[in-house]
Amino acid sequence: MGRITAVIAVAAGLLALTDCGGGGGMMTPAIDPVNVYLARLNTEQARLAAAERAIPAHPRTPAAFSSSIALLARAVGGLGGDLASIQPPAAVAADHRRLVSIVGAYAAELQVAAQGSRSRAGELRAGSRILTATTTASTAFSATVARIHAVLGR
């Protein structure tokens, strides 16, 4: 039961972590670099959400639990790479680099948790590590995204 709770908590945390704003609404037709940037952030959010849906949510063995965490780590790592490829407006370049760093650190923590969860004894520690890492990353990511939106006037 603890494994299921941890995976559900991670999934919920990822949804909060990747809430880049923009409301998912329509972009105005004008080519505005800020709109393009925010649209790219939203696109990467959607890509991560799709990858997340493909991760088995009810692993029944330590190996399956480890595999689910590793898949999540790869998806989050992919988000980091995708974010790194985005050219942010100059006014938020430092905050954007911080987003990339936060996501990279989160992916690394998930990978460590995946490796540590391969046995019954390691599952609880891995679950705790995931919850701590998710909370830390989500808090930092949300604050950074809020700062980006404030600077961009959105």
C-alpha cells in the first residue's frame, strides 16, 4: 500500500510541479516572444503529463516500483532537457535556468529513489525520498514560475 501511495503522491506532485501557468487557453495570434515562451512551457508541461500517464500506477513488486520511479525520473529528466532547449526572454533568463536546475535535481533524486527501492526494505526509504524531493522541487518550481510570470507581467 505504501508504494501505491508514494506513486500517487509523486504524480500529484508532478502535476503541481509542472503548472507553468498560461491557463491552457488560446494564445493570441500575434507573435509575441513572451507568448511563445509561455506556450513552450505549457507544451513541455503537456508532454510530461502524457509521459506520466504511461507510468504504471500500481506496481506490485519492489522491481515494478523501482521501474515506475525510474520511468518518472526519465520523464522529469526529459522535461529538464526540453526546458533547457527553450530560449527564454532575457528578463527571465536566470529564473528559467533555475527551473532547469530544479527539474534536474528532482530527476536525480528520483533516480536515487528508484535504485534504492529495489527491495522491500528500501521501498519505505524510497517513498520518503520521493515525497521530500517532490515537495522541495514543487515549492521551488512554483515560486520560480510565479516570479517569471510577475516579471513578464502575466
